[in-house]
Amino acid sequence: LMDGQGKMLTVWGCNAFQTTCNAERYREAIYRRSRLVKEAMAGTRDPEAMAGRIHEALKKGGLFVTVIDLYPTRFAQAAHLLFPAAHPGEMNLTSMNGERRIRLSERFMDPPGEARPDCLIAADIANALKALYEAEGNRAMAERFGGFDWKTEEDAFNDGFRRAHVADIESQGGKTGHLVTYARLRAMGNNGVQLPARAFEKGKLIGTERLYADGRFDTEDGRARFLPSPWRGLPETVAAQKAKYRFWINNGRTNQVWQTGYHNRYVDFVDGRYPMAPIELNPGDAEALGIGAGDIVEVYNDYGSTFAMAYPEPDIKPGQAFMMYGWYNGTVGDVVTEWTDENVVPYYKGTWANIRRVG
């Protein structure tokens, strides 16, 4: 995207402007390409004429951005099309946690305005594209968007999770997913069932409490494989930063903010506690830089710069710092390199940068 590739970006329930690596340059590229399309759209109000102008802008390097989310996020500022999503409680939701426990959370209130469950938004998009291709007589493309005749969240669940035993699809239900239904999950209450489901007996789903309890693993001989993973040192890109900047900036989450703060951002007592992303640094380092608790600091390197609120913390080693990740005001990803390994896993947990007091 930053190199001008792609013509449409759909952002679904996430906000890479606050969470990705090399975020400052990424935002600049998305805004620049999005602006080309917005300027083209501003020239007319006629839908057909606008579609033509958008197409021409895309050929000149523009990017059409669609955002699907609960909130008007920072990414939505770059969007040309918004789909409001429904929240759990406003929709029926099947979800699974880290111990493989699937539950049904049922709808108890209407979603606001035109908000829709994600799966039904996907179906709406697919059905609209199918109809357009059918109108053009393009049967091959129309077929690619077939099969989305979902009317409810349960239709989507039945069409995916419960069909792995009859269709070659990826499903966490696996070959026994068909045993799990909305009615059976409803009967299991908040406890749900641990996947994979093994049976349905006496009105209850029987799950799998612990995998490999018999000591046999999914290998040819049934034995577990433990492979060494020696540290290979800092990536070359990151090591180059070390020679230029003083502080190793760790980043991660805090207990007070759930994940990326996508809800907490709008909760007054959380937002009030963290009006800006906190950065913990060693008291000795803070004193040497003339930084006190609550001061605003700039964290900067040759990738970008961001702001944070200083928290002197004795447990932080000299020369290191820890900055909260993903916050809307103070984005640590602005100074993190773009380096990724051969598995396309980004090196996003740390970077080298300098710190200075600005207020």
C-alpha cells in the first residue's frame, strides 16, 4: 500500500493507524492516496459520474478505503465508505476463548441506526457484488460471490462452523462442528463447551477438557517435538538504530486498558487516567533529562516521532523504557521499524529512540 499497490482497502474492526509498525509513514501514505479519491469524488454528486471519477483516481495511484467498525476511528478519517457494525448484545455472537470454550452470547437490545452484525455486512457486500456481475452477464465472477444468502447470524454459523465435516473449509468446529447448534449452546449457558465437541448426550454437548491427555501428540510416532530456537541477535534494521539512539523502547499493553483500548478509549475514567500513552523510564534517566512525573515527552528516531506522558519507574533498567501500545494519543508504532522475519512476523515489540521533554 505504501508503495502504491492495491486499489481498495477494507479495514474491518481494527485500526492500523494506531497498531501497525512504521505507523507514521503508513498513515501518511494512506491519507495521501485516500485524498486523491476524495478530491475526485468532490467534483460531482451523481453516483454514476462519481464511480467513473473514482475509477480514474484509482488508476492514478488513489486508494478507496472502506471502514467497518463500532466507532468513528482514526482510520475512518481516511475512509470513503463506512459500514456501522453491531456490538455483542446487539447481535447474536458465538465466540471462543483461549481454552477453546465456545459460547453463545445472545442479543438483548437493538443495534443503533443501520448497524449490522459483521457476518450480515459481509453477506450484503457479497450479494451486491453478485447482482452487479449478474447484470453484466459475468457468470464466473457472480459465482465467486454466491452462497451468502444469510438472513441471520445463525445462518452464517451453520454455513461455516458446522460444515467442515462435509466441505473443504477451514473451521474451528472441525469434523464434529455439526454437533454444535445455537439451541445446544443456549442450553449450555455461560459455560459453553470446550472444543472439539466429542458428542451430544442426554441433552448436553460433551467437549474436550484437555488435549493430548493420553500423552500422544499429532506426530507420526505420537511423541512431542521440542525444537531449540536460539536468539539470532537484533535484526540488522533494528541494530542500526541502536548505534544512533540511546533508549530501547519496549512496548506492550497495561492491565488498565483492554487490548488496544477500542472500548476504553471512550470510557471517561480510563481515558481520564491515560489522556496520553504513558512511558515508564528509569528515574535516573528521567532526572538526567530533566523529566518529571506527568511531563510530556517526545519519543523520536528517523522513522518518526510520537508523544507520551512520563512515568518514572524504579523497576525499569537504565537505558530502557516501556511505552503503552496502541493508544489513540501517543502511538508507539510511529517509531517502530518495518522489519519482519521470514514468517512475516513483524518485530513490533521494541525499537531504539531518543526521549526529550517537551512540556
